[in-house]
Amino acid sequence: QKGDKVQTWSSSNKKWLEGTVEDVLTEAYSSGGLTMPKGSVRIRVSTGLRYVKPENVVSLKLALYVMVVAPGAGTGLNGEVYKELGEDVQTRVEMCGSRGANYDRYPECWQNGKPAPNLETFAKELLGKPLGDVLVLGSRGGQVVLPRFWRKLGDQVPPAVVINGGCAMNLPGPKIAWPQQAVTMMLMGAEDFFKGKKSSAEYLTASKSYVPP
């Protein structure tokens, strides 16, 4: 789709060229002896424009779509990392939501939680769009948003990288089963906020107890 980062093979250069989809033709196009059927993809590369016919679209290499759930994902502290990731031609990073928005608060079932809009309703909004190839969440995003994805999609949730162990604890509200097949990787540092007064070994053991065998 328009805006996607892709790689297209150049037979003359014998290499993959990095590019961005400018348009998908809704009707046939003809100019200067070049004729392209409806459905062809117009791609901007460093050397100019390239067109890929519909039957050859499968030859394009799509960039990895990384969906970052911004509330709790450390978009400030980790801003340079996200920026660098977004500049990589092999990835397309989308920041979903923003820290401090009116929905950036826990739902009512949490201590000091608030009615809608909150992170639960925000999660429901996100479920109305493609979730991407990889998810990145952290803190309250891992505690509220990811479990709502699990409840709706189960094993179909894309691989998720969770900053800290917020999703692996006794969470308030209705119990949501941790999917058996969905891949979740938690980045748990020695100063993890949810560690509390536990030792690192105790915290790791407690977190693992919430993960299916």
C-alpha cells in the first residue's frame, strides 16, 4: 500500500533497490512508450521511478511493519532507538497513540483507574486496524493493551516485545489466558519498576509462573 517501504530487484544492477510505494494504479497507465495495467505498483527508488506489474508484486520484499504502542513504551527515553529503527529501510515503524493522551490511564478495574477513555478502550481502537508484523509495548501497555489483544485474537497476536515484565503478573479485572502459541519476549532489566522489593531471581521466578509451560 502507499507509503510501504519495499525492496525491488534490479536485473541491470543485479541487486535489490530500496524504495517507497508511491501509488497502486487504479487504472491503466501509458506514457512515453511505457504501458502499465491497472493494479501496477509505482515505486520511488534512488534512481527514479519503477513500476511493478500486478503479477510481479509477489517479488517485492516488504519492510517489516513494527507497531509501537506508545503509552508505556518509553518513546522519550528510547526515542533515538525508535528513530534509528524507523530509518532502517527494512522496517516500517508506526507509533500508535501518545504518552499523556486522555486515554493514557488505567481502566476502572485498576486501583485509581478511570472510566473511558482509558487504555482498555484504546486497545479496542487498535484492534480495528492491522496490528503489524511485530508489536512493541511497555509498562501499562503490556499490562492493559496486550492482554486485550490476547483476549480478542489469542494465538493470532503477532510476536510482541514487552519492555519490563508488566504482562506477567496478577493483573486486575477478568482473567485473560496467556496464549499458548503467541510469541512474547519480555525485556526485564535489573531496575524493572515492577520488580518492587524482590531480588532479581525472585522477580524472574514470579514472572515465569504466569507464563504457560
